[in-house]
Amino acid sequence: YKRQLYGLGLTAAAVIFYLLAVETLGFLLTGSLIVVALLAPLLRQNRLLILAVALLSIVGIDYLFTQLLLVPLPSSTFFS
């Protein structure tokens, strides 16, 4: 029961963080931070593999939306 509440709280926090940070940090950085945070319990075993999967998934999602579906995702205002 506690594990389910922890997962629900972590997911809710990730959504709130995304809503607050995506305009400033952009999709790539915000999404990467969220995926790494959600996969953090798995980082004890295969750090490089988990980080590679996290980053490749975000880059893949970005490519899917921007290049194939032609839906622009938020870009960073912080780094521009």
C-alpha cells in the first residue's frame, strides 16, 4: 500500500514539475529529469543502461512529435 502511494505521489510530483518547468527548461531537459527521477530506483543496478534508455526515450519522443507528427514541443527559454 505504501509503495502505491509513493508511486502515485512521485507521478503527481513529476506532472506538477513538468507543468512548472517545461516553459523555462524546455521539453528535452524537463523530460530527461523526470524520466531519470522516475527510474531512480533502478539506477542501483545498471546506471549507464538506465540513463541511456531515459535519454534515448526523450530524444525519440521529441523526434516523433517534432519531425513525424509536426507538433512542436516547448523549447527552452532559459538557455536561449
